[in-house]
Amino acid sequence: MDNQITINTVNSGLMQKRISACGSPAFFLKALRPGMTLLELIVAVVIFTIAMLPIMGVFGRGAVVTQMTNDYISAMQMSSSYLRGIVNLPITDVPIGNPVPLDKEYGSGGSKKLLIPSKVVLNGNEFTNRLQVVYVMRDSVKKDLWFDFMTEPGKVASMTVYKQLLRLDFEVKWKSKNDGREENLKLFAYKADLE
């Protein structure tokens, strides 16, 4: 008990010195209170929440953009894969049409057969495919396209570039999961008869 009185007396004298230095006993008493008030805690949480809202908005928008990008990448990989498959077919097996009927196999050999579906489901999204293969128009007088080149100085030679040239247009359509808007992607390639 004597220790408590002594400590209180010492603290009391220290408090008097600090009060006179600060000028206001309320200031010093507030500084001695441990912890925070509920009002201070609420203000801190509100400030933190206001600071975090834009950051959370960026994460939300990032998820939407990621989904859109994923759909475009899926459509591009699928369509480029089918276009590569058609380009690798012999020219006589390439289907011609506007549009080409899908859901059937094209090609003559076992390893050279290609099935192009009209609809594909990837990542929970349904993609609709459309293929168009047409002859590229050229000068009706010339049967082949020629170009001249120099084999050596003073000598010019000619060479046939192709017998026929096809343009392959592949279009993919799908509905966006985010806003329900219809999206589409178009890729094209050329195939020449070099055989």
C-alpha cells in the first residue's frame, strides 16, 4: 500500500509539471488514456473504406476485361486452328462456298481429314462458326499470275506464281457473358495452288 501512495505521489508531481508545460489539463489527461474511442475507430474505418473503393473497382473491372480477353483468345485460337487445317488440305479437297457447309469432314486422306463444327462450347461460352471460301478474282486474259526476275545481270526469267488462289474467311460469333452483347472475330487466309 505504501508503494501505491509513493507511485501516485510521484506521478502526481510529474503530472503537475506536464500540465503546466501543455497549458491544459484536458490535453494531458486525453494523452494518458489508453486505447481509442469508438468515434475514432469509426472515422478510421470510413477513411480506409473510402481509400479502398477505387482499388476494389479496379479488381472488378479487371475480372470483366479478363473474361472478355479469354473469349477473344479462345475464338482466335479455334479459328486459326481451323484455318491452318484447311490451308494444309490439298487444293482439290478445299471446300468452296459462301458459306461453306459445316459439321462435315473435308479432306481425302485419313490424317488429312478435317471436321469443322458449326458450334463449339469453350469455357462455358457457345461459339458459332462460319466459313467462306472463294476464288480471288484476277485478270481473265491471264490464266496464271506471272512475275519477272533477274537470274543474272542482263537475263530476265519468268515464273508462274499460282494456278488458282482461294481466300478463306473464318468468322466466329458469341455472346458476351458480361453484358450479353454479341461479339465476333473474323480471320482470313489465302491458299494458292502451287502443285
